[in-house]
Amino acid sequence: MSAADGLPRLEAGQSADVGLLLEGTYPFVSGGVSAWVHELIAGFPELSFGVCFLGATPEMYGGLKYRLPDNVVHVEVHHLMAGEGWARLPRRRARRGTPRAGTFEGLHEAMRTRSAPAPAVVDALAALDEPGGLSLHDFLHDDATFEALCEEYDARHAGESFLDFFWTARTMHLPLFKLAAIARALPRFRIVHAVSTGYAGALGALVRRRTDARFVLTEHGIYTKERAIDLAHAGWIQGSALRRLWIQFFEALGRMAYDAADPIVSLYEGNRLRQIADGAPPQRTRIIANGIDLERFAAGRREPSQGPPPVAGLIGRVVPIKDIKTFVRAMQEVVAVMPEAQGWIVGPEDEDARYAEECRALVRTLGLGDAVRFLGYRPAEQVLPKLGVAVLTSISEALPLFVLEAFAAGVPVVSSDVGCCRELIEGRPDEEGDPAGSAGAVTGIAAPEETARAILRLLRDGEAWSQARRIGRVRVHGLYGRERMLDGYREVYGTALKEAHGGHRLRAS
Amino acid sequence: MAGIGFELRKLLDRQSLWGLVRAYVYAGVISSGPWVLSIVGVMGIGLLSVGRVPDLEVRQFLVTVTYLMAASLIGTGGLQLMFTRFIADCAYRHEEPRILPNLMGALTVTAVGAGALAVPLVFLLAGSLAVRLLTVTALVVLSASWIAVVLLSSLRDYRGVVGSFLVGYAISVAGALSLRPLGTAGLLGGFLAGQIVLLLAMVSLVARRFPTDRLVAFDFLDRRRAYVSLALTGLLYNLGIWIDKLIFWFTPSTSEVVLGPLRASVIYDIPIFLAYLSIVPGMAVFLVRVETTFAVEYEAFFAAVRQGQPLAEIRRRRDRLTLAVKQGISEIFKVQGITVLVLLLAAPRLLEAVGISRLYLQLFSVDLAGVAMQVLMLAVFNVLFYLDERRATLALSATFCALNAALTIATQHAGPPFYGYGFALSTAITSLAGLLVASRKLDRLETDTFMRAR
């Protein structure tokens, strides 16, 4: 089935095996999670996949960044923050007798008490703008909504800017109406698989509540933590009270997803513990580490005898979370000692154009115009062989594929101590088959001098360089191959499909 | 132009009785000046012609001008309000260069409309060809003048309006008196000359203030900027103001033929036009209140919303705005009430002094109350226009028009003692209904500001 936009669509009544719920990633944004999704789909040619892409506003995304595998039978695209449909809403009178006030009370309660929204709350959210539920019109225009808003304001926000509070509340709740509509119109999937909490996870919980689909949740990073970092950079949120409100909101959506999902997959032990702390039931959590296609990166590997090329490269989107500026500052120190050294920033700059411009301005200010280059997006397997050392300065990561790819291509890694980067570089002594020793260096967050020292040591000490790349290669082959990851999901999907076929026939009929 | 409100506030801020008196006199002159000048001017032409021109011809002149006023006001009523809103929006968006070309566009529309009406009128009207041609020309000029008046008023250039009227009516009176020997045609010709000067004076004021390189534009008819409901409101409001007069003119038992199809109702017309002169104090209060307290509180409320003040502050601002409306209305009520009382007491001697029969006393008294209520109604409408309650004002103007028509017809059946009550009751009921609507809207002002945001 092909719609006007060339994307495959299921028609009414048709179904697929797995519905991937993706927020701001595959197939329109390239990056680690997107690459992982692509690998996952390609790894299960026997299953049919649907993709439900949730974005913010249409102008934030370009075209497809991946060639869709043949087993993707459905792609639908939604923009939760887009204004269409709200501004031109007919100002008809509200339907009388619909339960209005109280629809969101349960959600707010869950936000405040840090508890999982009760099933009745999820039902109310799923019924938004449906006969019997709170209508979008009432939410936007009814007096009862305004009164509820004023009560909430007077009780907990008195003294703050009412205008900001009002628009925060609107912006926060409006996407829920869209999510409810998306959940209702979604094709039938035997499994819905959300690859983050947040809106995607909430959508999974709504679908789980409404249909007999099984709900699998995978978290690469920790969504609420990443949103908190985004919010710290967002100029449009005035004041810390409203920022806290947003964080509470995303935490509540997260608990809603944890409450409904089985299993709840994370990439490594640190994140699994974090999920449990955030409300995930421990017995439903499990770890499936990322894995990569080792062959793809083995091809271009350099001969060790050639020594390291004097290039430090950072592969990643140019966004604040990657802290590109620390890499630039580190390169200043590297170049001061090693004038022939080069720093490459390899990744798309369109996601946060303002931040990208700030980074370029920093390069100019520090006089690094010749040494630090922005290369835009390039396939990792083409770039990695040209690097002497791969660098990661992120302030938040989970299990970055870039590190695994660097190991596979024979490049040592200098990484900030985020996610499981220390585990990747220094090893997991308890794990069978893990070679002892360091595959690079671990640095502090936002520590340009330390990063520079680590880069210099690896670029200038041929012995240390050879040692690090050997350990990295052995480790990635032992623990982080693609097959190992696919085996994990084969088990997850298999169990879920069995349950979808077996125990829930009654609900389906 | 914030000038007028600023000047009034300056006078009021002096905290002296003299400042207060000057503020209200000033406001009285600029708010009622055009109104008073036109009634006094036209009646003056009439009075000064008695004895020099045959009585019938004087009456023909007076009735023709009355019809011209009624027709031009009703005919442009819709465009007046629509155009007022357009100009206010232009000023708010700082799109001043649009003003002059759109005035030219509005004048073109008016002239074409009135002109199209004028062609058949030449054949329908009675009198000499000169009288008929002068009449239809005056219809076009007067119609155009109202558009210029509302433009200057919505830019708060009341002084420009009053000045233009002063010059225009001085020429009208002088012209009419010097052309007296030519009879009806002479009176009309002189009057028309002054009206043409009035129109040109106002247009040149606009042209001088807002120079532009575009000659003519019709943005005010653009779907995205024009409000059809306002056009309908303006038409119904003006029709409502005149409909009781029209009914009296065209009911055979209360009227007589003056010039062909033009009829007049001596018994009804004289008291009401005299009564209209009494609204000066109420209009002065209205202008002072709207331009000072209300405008300031209105701005302050929306500033509080926009600047992100706490809800408590927004509500406090809402309360102060409500208080300003209450005070303004009650002040109009008091001042105009006292005026009406004084005039009621003085009425017998007053009528005697201008040489009008005591038979009119009863109707004059009722009309005094009626026009007082009309001032109140105007104030209420103005508050509702500020609050952008277009649906309410449309409903109210329709109610007013229908009530005035129905009650006037009813009083005609009830007999002469009841004449005038139709007008007085309809203005009173409409004012009251409008007050209730305004009060309800003010109560939920912050709700509507947020929940009905466009």
C-alpha cells in the first residue's frame, strides 16, 4: 500500500506483527537510536513492522534518512506540537453532560505523588475527545476547564506568571488529545514496541489498555533525564516551577508506560536500576545490550603498524546533549601541543541550528578554523578508519553505538563518564569473555583538559594506542555483536507473540 | 493619537474645580460639537429665512435636510462601524500608511453607492430640477462626510472634527442666507457649499497627517479584516435611531406632505430635535470617562495579562475595569438625570422662549428622557465594542430597532399622550439589556480572554 507521500500504509482491517512507537527518531532523524531501530527491523525479516513516528512540528524534520526495509508495511507520521486543528476549531457549544472536570485530576495526582497513573486515569486519557470523554473543544473553551486551571494555579502556583502557567498547561495537555486519537486510529499490531517512555511510551500504554496488543518497552537513554536536560536549555519555559511541572509530567508518563509494559528493556545495569528507581517493577525489567554489525566495520580497519592518524573525531548530532563545545575546547589544548592534530565533528547540524552556530562561533573565537572541521553526516564506517581516536563528550548517553563501532573499526575511545561508557572502555570483569584492560580512556563530564590529555596520550603513544584498540576489538566481538542483541529480542518478541495468540483470545473476541 | 485622553487627564489631574470644569466643557464641545452645530446651523438657516422666504419653501428646505441626514446616516451606518474598526486595527498595528488610501476607497464606495441611489431619486423627488439635483448631490456629500467623521473620531482627532464642522456650517449658514432670494434651491445650494468644504477639510486633515504614495485601497473590505456583523450592527443601530421618526413621517394621520414624497410630522419632529440639544452634558461625561478611566483600566488589564502578572493581579485589574464602567455609567446617569430634571422644570418657559406651543410640552418631556437613555445606550455599546462583543452588539442593535418600531406603532394606536414613549422605552430597555450583557462579560473577562483567544 502506498500513500501520496510514498510511505507504505496498512489499510483498514489489515494488521502487522510489531508496531514501533518512535519519538523523534527513525526514520526521519539519523542517530544511534535510529540506527538501532533499522538494525532491529532488518534483523527480523520474518516479522512485519509498522512505524508510528511522533514528532514535534513538521518543519523540524526532513525526508527519510533510511531506506525502509521491505518488511516495513506501515509508516504513519504525527506531529504532537503542530497547531493545525486547534486554531480553527469550530466554536460550537460544548456537548452537555460530558464528564469534564476531573479528567486530568488523576494524572495530576500521579504527577504530584510520583505514583503510576491508575487504570481509570489511563482510560480517561484514552477516551479524550471521544463521546463520553473530555472533548478538545471543552478543554480549549469551556469554563469548567478554566476554573480547574485557576484552582490548580491558586493552590500551587499563585504569584507566578499566569500567562506562562496557562500556556504551559495547554501545551502540556494538548498532545494527550492527539495521542488518544492516534491510539484509536492505529492499525492492529500484535505487539506495540515503544523505543522510549515519554509520548511514545504513553501511546503504548493507551494502546495496551484499549487493545489486546502486548506492549514492549525499550529505553536507550533515560527519557525523563534527557527531557530535563532539554528543558534546562529551553528558553521558552519561564521559571523553575514550570520546568519542574514539565519534569513531573514526563515522569508520570514514564510511570504510565512502566506500569503497562512487559518487558521493560534497558541497555545496561545502570539504566535498569534507574528505571526501577523511577517506578519500573523490577521483575519486568531486563537488559539487552546494543549490538552492531561487526563485519561492516572490520573492512576498513588500519594496519596497526601504520600508527594512529593525528585525528580525533566525534561522531554525533550537533546538539547540546553531546556537549560539542567541550570537544572544541579540548581540541584547542590538543592543537597547542600537537599542531598537526585535527578535530572532526561528524554529524547533522539541522536539529538545533542555533547550538550548531554557537559551536562554529566557538571554533572561530578560539582560532581553530584549520584544526576543527564540521563534516556533517557521514557513514560511520567511512569516517572511523581515518580517526586516530574517537571522542565522546556527551553529558548523557546510554550505550552509544558509536563506541562499539569505533572498537570494531580498531579505534580507541575517549569518553565522558556517562551511561555505560566506563563499562565499555574499562570492561566488565564479572562477564565471561571480557578481556581485562582499557580500550581508551574515561574522562569527567565537561572536562576539556582531561579529555585533551587522554587524546594526546593515545595519539602520541603508539604502544598504548595499539593496546587499547586490541582490547576494544576483542570486547566488542565478545559482548556487543548484533547477533547477541537480536537473540535477546527474538526471545522478547517470541514470548510476547505467544501471549498475544494465547491468553488474550477472550479479549479479542 | 493619544492626545485627547492625555489632555483630559492633564486637566483632571490638576485636582481643581476649574480644571474639572474645563475638562468637562472641553469634552462637551468636542463630543457634541458636530451634533449641536448641525442642528443649530440648519435650524438657524430656517429661522433666519422666515419672512424672507415663503414659509413653505423654508419648510421644504428643513425637511429635505432632515431626510438627507437620516438617509445618509442610515445608508452609511454599516460602513461607518466597519470602517471605525478597520481604522482602529490599523492604528493598533501601526499601519498608518494604509489609512489615507483606504479613506479614499471608502469614500469611493460611499459615493458610488449614494450616487446609484441618487439617479432614480432625481426622478422620484418633487420640486424644481435644481432642487432635485442639489438634493441628490448633498446626499452623496453628506454620506461621504460621515465616513470622514468616523475616521477622525476613531483616531481621536475630535478637535479636527469640531473645527471642520465649525468652518463647514459657518459657510453653510452664510451661503444659504446669501442665496435666500433663490428660495428652496438657494437655501439648499448654500447649505451644500458648506458641506463640501466640511468634507474637503476633513479629508485634507487626514491627508496631511498620513501622507502616502498609494491613491486608493479597499483593504477595509478584505475578508480577513472586515467584520460583516459590525456592518449589520451599524445599519440596525442607525435605523433604530431613525425608525420612530420614519414611522411618524409616513403615517398619514401624524404627518403631512411637504415636498412630493417627503413628508414631515410637525408634532413629532420639533420636540425631539430640541431634546437632542440636551445631551451635551451626558456626552461630555461619556467622553471623559471613556477617554480617561476606562481606557486606562482597559489597557492595564490587558497589559497585566500580556506581561505575565499573577492571576490575582489580573483579577484585581478586571475588578478595577468593572468599577470604571460602573462609575462611568452611574456618572452619565447622574449628570444627564440632573440635566433632564432641570430642563423638565424649565420646559414650559423654555418652549415659550423659542416660540413653540405648549402643546409640545408633554412630548418634549418624554423625549428628554428618551435622548438621555440614548446617551446611556451609546456608552454601553461603546463598552461592548471595546470588549469586542460583536455578537452581543448585533443582537442589541437588532432588539433596539425592532423595539423602537413596534413600540412606536403601538403608541400611535394609543394616541397622542403616548407619543415618544416608544422611543424612550426602547432606548431604556436596550440600555438595560446592554448593561446586563456588559456586566456578565466583565465578570468573565479573564475567562474569555484566555479561553476565547483567537
